[in-house]
Amino acid sequence: MTNQFPSFIEKIRIAFENKELIKLTISNPHDKSSEMKSIIITIVELKTGFRLNFIYRYKTRDIAKNFGFEESLPLIEKALENEFYNADLFTNNETIHLITDKNGNGKMKTVAAVLAAPVTFSHDKKKEKIIETVGNVYLKELGITNANWELKREMTDKYRQINRYIELIGPVIKELSLPCGFHVADMGSGKGYLTFALYDYLVNNLGLATEITGVEQRTDLVTLSNEIAAKANFNNLHFIQGTIEKADIKKPDILIALHACDTATDDAIYKGITSGASLIVCAPCCHKQLRKEFNVTNELESILKHGILLERQAEIITDGVRAMIMEAYGYKTKVFEFISTEHTPKNLMITGRKVAEQKHSKESILENIGKIKHLYGIKEHYLERLLGASELKPR
């Protein structure tokens, strides 16, 4: 097989010289335990001329550096030869995917451009937005805007995700009857992008008196988030160190858990149900528990013998039963796409709003759950164990 790696590097050179390079992403590290997960490269126009902006994306932080083009190419080549397997080059004319092997040999696949808009190096394009960039200290501190409050090109996807999140959750919150000074718990708040945006929206857009607590296991992120909250004068936004399971927090009126891994989503839902939260919002991730429980001995066995189909079915059943259990405990649920799969494959969101009356009785919901468990040979969903719901055993 012909090594197409040199051709890919030449494609980068041409895209830069013609100012057609929109974005270059380098991903899939050789060492899966590496702290650095990807590199995102875009063109920026500085006073000294055009440069390539490198965003080195680590687990808990991003590091940005600007390089001239000639010094950038060796860095890109080194990364693809020694550190990463994949690269995706987005230009105004085409999208080129590169897959390399452990010896640095590459194979290219070229498709029509998916980003058809003309390349621009300014930040004055008007977009529909709920969260304003100008004057928003937390957006600058989180690296989404620059010192002039302009959106950074490499953070466009993150800014779009923030606005999409508020667009989805805002109308739901407006429907609730919440007390003055209601409490929101954001479990597993991470870098706090969405936590800050929600506080900004509730307090500054809707004028609501609210308190938000972000719970995060990593101490450095808790410290950083509290420092940013102080700089932004978000006086009722606080971050504490802890896990979803063990964090000691004030009873929440709204409980949020986005991309909590595996059964941590169930821990969050459990906290929301047992505290009587008016709203539970979760975006599950890493569905492992029920997949191990599957013991299919019926007609579905011939389908689920394929690993990828088993994995997808386990995700559907895991989240479907979660929604049903929430309904059994008095919540009206919705399951929908959070953000496009082009940004992340883990894009499902489940919301549960506490209601006075349910369409179906608790008994009928539990009976249906029992039948589903029997169909897949499931002994127990982890959320059942937390709730002590013995009536959910297979029937």
C-alpha cells in the first residue's frame, strides 16, 4: 500500500498557503493513558501575520500556542508519526481523513467539504445566541473568547453547545414552579462551561434568584472554577470537591448530571428522585452495567451476537429503563438528542419533570419494566438497587 502521509502534509501546506484551512484535528493517541487527548489547529491573523494556532487538549486543561507555518509542519509530522493515529483536515473545498499505523504510514480518504462557508479570520460574524460574549468574564477565563470578547474560532463548537444547552433547558425551567432562591446541583460539572452558562442565563437573562452548586471530583478544576466565579461576580455559584455518589450538598430543586460515566448517572438520578427535585436532567455516558447483565436466550440472540449491536441495544435499554423508573416515581420524562453526533456520539439527554399525576400507574410501569428485563435476561438495573425497588424484579 502506498504511504499517503507525505501527500497529506502537502495538502496542509496548500490549504495554508491558499488560506483555505478551516481546521486540522489530530486525535486518537498511541498511548491511551496519555493526558493529552488531541490537538486542534486553526489559522489566526495576528499583527505579525498569519500563524497556526495549536490547542493542546488535555484531560483537565487546554494549552494554546501560535507558530509560524514552517515551524508548524515538523510539529504536525512528529505528532502523527509518534503520538497520534488520526487526523482530519477541513478546508473550504474538501475534508481529508488520515489514518496512520504504528510505523507512521498513512492512508487518506477525501470527501466533499462539510464546512461550506467561506474561510474568515475575523470574529464579527453574527450568530443566533442566547449567551452573549461581550463583557462575559467567564467566557474569557474559560478560553472561549479572547481579550476583546471575540469568539475564538477553535471554540465555536463549544460556544454552540453552550447555547444549545440553554436553548433546551431554558423553556423547561420556565415551566416549573420554583421557590425564590431555588437550588441547582450540577453533578460532575467538569470545566464548568455549562454550569457558568446556566447561572448566567438564570440570573442575568431571566432575573431569577438562584443558587448553583457544581460538584467535581478533580480539585484543580474546583479551585479554578471558584476563582472564575469570583472574577465574574457570580456570588451564588459555588463549586465543591466530591463525587456524585458521596457529595454532601443542599437538597436540590433542580439536579443536573451531564456525561456522568456508567452508573454515576444512576447515582445522580437517585439523588434527584429521593430529594424530590422538581427537575432532573442527565446526559448519560459509558453504558457498561446492563451490558454485562444481558443474558438473551430468545429470538434476539441471533441479532445481539454482534458486539456493536449488543452495545447499542444495551445503551437503549439502560436509558429507556432509567426514564421508565423516573416515570414510576412521579416524573414526566423526555429523551432526545442533546447536540449533533458530529461533536460527540454520546448525545442523548433525559429530562424528568416532577408532576402531580402520571398518565400510567406506577404498577403498570413496573410491570412493563419487568417484562423488558425478562426479555433480555436482566436481573437488576443499578438504579433499582439504589432505590431498593424490589418490585422491579423480572416477572
